[in-house]
Amino acid sequence: MDNWENQRRDWRDYLILSGKGVMMGAADAVPGVSGGTIAFMTGIYEELIGSLKRCGPEAVQVLFKEGIGPTWRYVNGPFLLTLLLGILFSVTTFARGVLFLLANYPEMLWSFFFGLILASSWLVARQIEDWRGNAFTAFLTGTVLAYMVTSIAPAAVEPTSLMVFFSGMIAICAMILPGISGSFILLLLGMYAPILGAVKSMDIPVLALFAVGCVIGLLSFSRVLNWMFASYRVTTLALLGGFMLGSLNKVWPWKYTTAYTINRHGEEVPLVQENILPGSYEIMTGQNAYLSISLALMVLGAILVIVLARSAGTKPSQG
């Protein structure tokens, strides 16, 4: 029995849970921030992975043998539905505000997320008592892999039906990995703008195809993660902590664009960027680095993570 199965939630708990879903949806809208990081730091990550893992053939067997009610409880339906509604609400509402901030105040938004992810990585590291052997190797591996992924230049591809489907499978796996951004994976695949455009225009065929890919990828990858937590918990924690630390390369607030591309609307958008110091940023771009405000937002993000982790029982990886 999983350690989250004995939980009993009232309406206040579900209200808080929906808020966590809103935060996950807003984070996933930004190319570089993972909704999995939000789930991790708010204490629902293992419950999320364990619940998703149950949405498979076993659930179908329970449905035929015992009926709808037991099946709903078996897959932790109230938890998943509440979280999903929060994510969908965020994607269709608050995510627009996040994208507005990303376009107009990127230094401040990236600073806030930088603080969030840095503190989350630190909290994960605190849970690992013995850093010898596999734990250190896993942490270092996760850091290097995330750094390498976030250093890859985005591609430009034709948004075919097959590409929409496979991008959903791949991106959803990243979205539930702390530190690996599903939106950034879409950006690397050249599918970020087409999918975001489909969301804004409510292009149902494209969204449905993308959703099918997401469901297949989610149900498959959640089983892998659940097995990793059950069999190699400390090593898995170290690996995920490394993912978060390495992803800081992507969310560094001050970037200099060295190459641009033209999106399908004829707009010039950054293609390749390099991280620079705030002073160099002002000289090279002629723009205000907003250093004081940005540092304050970094601290605010870090404090928010610590507060959320303490409210979740100081164990950001447990439900």
C-alpha cells in the first residue's frame, strides 16, 4: 500500500490541491520551468506518480470486477481530477498572464523561477543522508543531463499530425520530471508555438491528437518513475535533485540572444541565447537588468518553496 492511500481530505484540502494544480499549469506554460518541480516542492509528487501509474490495465480489471466506485478510489480519482481541473484552469487563464510577463518582464519572471528551483534542489539534497556511491553519481548525472538538454538549440520542424502526437508523448514525460520543462522540450522540437497557438485558438483536432500522445506517454512513464521510487528511492531523489540544479542553466534571468528565427506569424523570436552577468546584460542589450528587484524575487521564490515544503511536512517529495 502506498503511503498516501490512508489520507482523508476535506474540501479545504481539495481547494489547496487545486491551487497546486494552478501553479503546475502556470509553470508548464513557461519554457524552462517544470510542473513536476511544483508538484515536488508542494509535497504531492509521489502521490501524483503513484496515482498515474494505477491508471492502466489494473484499473480496467477493477472496473469489471468491482464497478465504477472502487475503480475511482483505486486510481485516486478525486486527487487526479482536482489537480487536472487546476492545471486546465491555469492553462486557459493564468498561463496567459505568465506568458505576458515572460514577454515584457523576463528578467523578473526568470529570477522568481530561479529562486523556486534553486531552493527546491536544496530541499531535495537535504533529504539525502548518505551521499556516497550511487546518490552522488545520480545527482551529478541528473545535473549534467539537464544542463546539456537546456543547452540544445531549438529546432524548426513542420507541425504534422505525427509530430503533434509524438511531441505530446515526449513533452508530458518532461512535464512530470522536476527540473525538465515540458514546454522547453516542445520548444526544442519546434512544436511550442504550434501547440500554444492551438490552445489559444481552441483547435480541437490538434489538441485532441496532442492529448492522446500525452496520455500514452504519461501512463507509460509514470510506471517507470513509480518503480524507481519503490526500488531506488534515494538514488531517484538524487537524480531528480540533479535535474533541478542543472535546469538552472535555462532559467538564468540575464540572457543575450545570438540568433533569431521567424515564427509562423512572421515575428522574430530568440533561437539561441547565452547566459551573461547582469552588468554585461545592460551593456550588451542596452536594457535595464532590474538587478535589485530580480534578486528580491529570487529570495521570494526561495522563501515560497521553504514555506510550501514546511506546510507539506518538510518532505517535498511526499504527499
